[in-house]
Amino acid sequence: MPFPHSGGEPVVEAQKVLAELPSIDGTHWQLCLHPFSHRRDHNPDLSDLLGTAREDGSPGPDTATNIFFNPAFLAASRGRIARKTIYQLVVWECRDNERTAHFSMPVLHYPASLVLPEHYRALVHPFAPLGTPLQSALPEADLAARLADLFEVALADELPPLLIEETAGGTVLDRLAEGTASRPGLGIHRTQAGSRAALDAASTTRYPGKKRQRELNRLLRKLGEAGNVDFELARSQFDVLLRFEEYLLIETRSWKGRRGTSIQAIKRHAAFARQAVSDLAREGRCQVLSMRLDGKPLASMILLSMNGYYYPWKITFDEHYARYSPGALLMARLGDYLRSLPDFRMADSLAKTGTSWMDLFWRDKIMLQNVTLAASEQEAERLMRRAALPERLRAMLRKLLRRR
């Protein structure tokens, strides 16, 4: 087997160079597969992508925005959400002894099955419903050209095809797809995966609308008659950890707890969430926003962020106060808070695609798509079609069960 894989297979200890090409400026470019390690110093340095300070203390760029591909989040997922070995697919620009990352995506290996061929798949799951790759500030046309060259070489050397689900539109993948028509050794297939509510800093649309806002104001006044209503934002790691435990308690008392689907109800989910929240809070990428009545929490929200992009990851509320819609009041306050931030660019609701509760608050949209890369357009299309088959079968089964 020329490429590393997992699921009962031996763990690969070192990176695998999938493709390497020289450049006329004296640099050379590499497409590498790095097994993700529990030891942070064993993982590739992605500070050039994450917007964090580099090892020499200089600031990084702010172009990468997918918090779920942040190494801190991946470390929490390892062995809990993702049972398979996590690999990081990274494009490097190498000059002398220095390497600069320009593209990164965590992937899992899937061996061939009765339905699907062997392939790599971007790490997307219900706790991380976004497959947008991390990309550098390099002009997209230049980065797309490098990606095309590297993937063409790697796929010719029997790299299995790649499936990326729920990636936002307008990334380097779109530019890459537009330039593959003249490349016989590289095929890309894209399908629309729907859209979900978002809040764009550049949008002039104000939501909630006037009617909805009047109702929210009425509920807030009514709640204020029962005591002092306050909105609190926990920023420091210690405060975030305290408020996150509070969040878990509220969620466990809700219908999710009764159904056994709350984070706290599943031990590995609880361990994953605690580590993710703690490590991201240490980096300043996790906050907890809560609504309180005389100090008692009525609603709580975990807010993740990365380079101006914000994600209301989880929200819960005290069902005893459901008549006041504390969750809606907290979400409305979130919109005001985000608009006040100088670095705010976009917020992704992470809601299910199509019409959702979040449409009452945010009217902008993030368009999602699924993307496959393979050695030919036909192979890419075939992988996309087969990957959609399990969900189609589940939908058919649900439809049949509802008829009974």
C-alpha cells in the first residue's frame, strides 16, 4: 500500500510526501500527509495559516477561518469523535530550511467497501459541520495552480481520491475546479449541499425584523419584572471553563438530557468538548455568552471564533423559562455583540441546511457544496454519487417508517 491508512492498520510515524515540484524562484512545493499526534510538537507548524504568532514572534495572516480545522480542536477530536487516525493534508512552500504552509485540511482514510472505493475524506461531523480548508493569503489563482500541479502528480502516483463535504463556496477549491478542464490527470466534481443562515458584516439587512424585535423586547420586559436580567460574556480560560460546566448542567436538564443526547450523557463527547473548549479558550478562540436572571443562568451559548469568523457552536436554555424565549433573546443579543466587534467579518449559524430557526435572526446565507478530487472527472463524479447513496437510503427508510 503506497499511502498510509488506518482502521486497524499500523500507525505511520512520519510524514508522507505525496508530491514535490520545483519552482523557478528557487523554492520547491510539497503536498504532504502528516499523521496527527497527541504531542503538539510532533505536528506541523501551521501558524502561517492560523493567524497566530510564528515561532520567531512575528504575526501570522488572518485568511484561515475554519475553527474546526484548528489543531486544538483536532486534538480534542482525536480518539473521541474520530476513532480513525487523523491525517493533515498540507501544502508547503519550502525555501532552504524554512517551510511555509499554504493549504491544510484534516482527513481520514476509508478503505474500499461494497459501496465506496478507497478514498480520503475531510474530517466533517456533527460537532464540526464545515469542511472549508485552511488557505493562506497567497493569491487564489497562484495557490490553485500549485494545488492542481501537486494533486495531479499525487493522483498519478495512486493517491486515493479525496471527498470534501460541506465546504463553503468562494474558496480556492472553486478556483481549482475552474482550471481543471485542460488537465487530463485531475478531475473535480462539485454538487450543491444547500445553504444555512449567516450574518455578514458587510450586509445592510437588519434582523430580526421590526415585528420580531418588538416581540423580543416585550418578552425581555416581561422577564425583567421577575428580577434583574443581565447578559454576561466569559472570555478568560478560567471563566469559560466555569460557564461551560454551567452550560452542560442546563443542557442535561433539558430534553436532550432526557433523550440521552446531551454532551454530558456520552462520556467521550463530554471529554472531547471539555478539552476543545479549554484549549480554544487558552488561544482566545472560545467565549461563553449567557443570559442571567438575578445571577441564575437562563440560556447559555458556546461561541467559537477564528480570524473574524464566529460560530455559535452550542446553545441551550432553562426550559422552566421557555415562555420568555431565553434562547431567542440570547441569539438576538449575540447579533448586536458581533456587529460591535472591530474584527467581525462573518458568522456561520451552523444550523441545518434549508429553513431553520436561525432564519428568524440572520438573513444572510452561506452556500455549501461537496467536492471530490480524483484522477479523472468520471472517477470524481462516481465517488460523489456513491458517497451520497447511504444518506439517500436512510432518507428512504425514514420515509417508509413515517408511512406506517
